[in-house]
Amino acid sequence: MIVVESSSELREARGRAGGGPVVFVPTMGCLHAGHMALIEAARRHAGSDGTVIVSIYVNPLQFGPNEDFAAYPRTFEADRTACEAAGVDILFHPPDLYPDGAPQVRLSVAPELAGCLCGAARPGHFDGVATVVAKLFHLTAPDAAVFGEKDWQQLTIIRRMAADLDFGIRILAAPTVREPDGLAMSSRNRYLNEDERRRAPALHRALAAMRERAAAGERDAGRLIDIGAAMLEAADITPEYLEIRDGRSLRPLTRLGDAPARAFVAARVGPARLIDNLALTPEENSP
Ligand code: AMP
């Protein structure tokens, strides 16, 4: 594995990649089993003659002024060891991707995709994500890139960005990796104290209860949301949102029908803002 810090070193290393597929996994570091599953998927997809590139960069563009950019955990030495063990070929760890200051040309994601769910509470967040991912796509020029279903809205936006801007990059989705009690793994879980950690799996329990009721025939989205909301309340968690939407278009659904229905939740548990999502209908799978 080689570790590169500058864009020019990255381009050079990328240029030396062999003939097999180049597969890219962008991350903000503090790697956990969720990230490692993405890296393993990338390794499988690249095969023995391909190249796996991982980036570790805490992207300032996607944090709001009162968010946790400065406090976001940075654990580079452990991350480097994990990447090496997972068979990563190139690890890109830039100190700064914007040496000339904040970029003056950025991507803008339509409100239909970026104005709802996490985007409603985090204005500009997905523009910041799309802008940095586009930049990383140009630098790494991969054949495919892997994103986690845990950040479903982000995955949807990146798929759409790759299609709308003709990046010619295949977007692969990896299922959410969870703790044994159902809590979705997240770098932000380390912000939780013992009591908060005990309450946090209620997010997944609420979504799982909604899925169960949907499987038993409940079609009314409002009634399903009431079921999830009651489970959150029992754990003393007030959701920032708890919604059912079409998993492809992110349009809200009032009834479960032909569209691939997905339930989405975000809530603050102590200092951590946690998110999760789950398919309510079995037909919606990773591409
Ligand atoms: P982050 O470092 O939080 O920007 O995440 C980097 C990538 O890892 C994104 O594509 C996330 O969706 C993905 N990811 C984060 N947590 C998980 C998880 N628990 N399961 C699967 N993928 C994840």
C-alpha cells in the first residue's frame, strides 16, 4: 500500500495502476467495520489485478457552522493499519483539498433530493458532499466507487450526480453494518455515553417494527410512522425526522404501493446526531 498526501502524487500513483478495474472508497476516516465492508467489497470488485483506492478526508464543505468539524474523530494511524490489512493499494490522505481557500465553483443538488431528510436540517450539506466527491472522482478516475446504504440520501444523490454529469463511474452500494443490538455503526457512536449507547438502538428497533408491520400488510404510512414514533418515545428519543419515502426518488409516500418504500430516521442522542434507514418492501435492493 502506498500513502499519498497530495493530488499530484495521487494522480501519479493512479497512473501507474495496472489493467484491472480501479475501485474507489471515499471516507472521512475513523474507520469501523462499516467502512471495512465497503473496502472489502471494493477489493472483491477490483480483483487481484485491480486497484483499490481509499481516501480519508474530513471535508469541511459538508459541515455547517455549528457542527462537529473540529471535533470529528481523526484516527489516522489506526486507519492506515486497517487499510493495509484489508489490501488497499493507494491510501489518499490529503491535509487539505482546498489550498486556495473554499472553492468558488461548487455543485448544487436539486431541492427534491437535497432539501428533505438530512438536507432540511443541514443546508448546503449535500452540495458540499457532491462537490468533494466530484473532485475525488476526478483525482482517482475510478471505474467504480462504493458507498454505504447507511447514508441512503447521500448514495441516492451520488448515483444521480454520476448519471447527470456522465462521470462514467459505476456506483456500488454496500448494506449497512450494524452492532449486534442493531445500532448502525458510525464514527459518531463514540460520542455516546453509556446511557445514550443503551438508548441508541431504538432507532433501528423503530424502523424494524415499521418493516414488520408493513410485512404484515399495513399500507398506511402515517400508521407505520406512529408505530416507529412510539418506540422512539419509549427510549426518550425525539426524532428530527421519521419518514417514509420512495427509496429511489426520495418523494414522500402516504401509502405503500408500487414504489420501493424506505423508512428514514434521524435523532440527536446526547451529543451525537444519528441516522438510519430501512427498506419496508422487499423488492428494493442494492444495484
Ligand atoms: P463517512 O466516513 O462517514 O463519510 O462514511 C464513508 C462511507 O462509509 C460512506 O459511503 C458511508 O455510507 C459508509 N458507511 C458509514 N457507516 C456505515 C455502516 N455502518 N455500514 C455501511 N456503510 C457505512
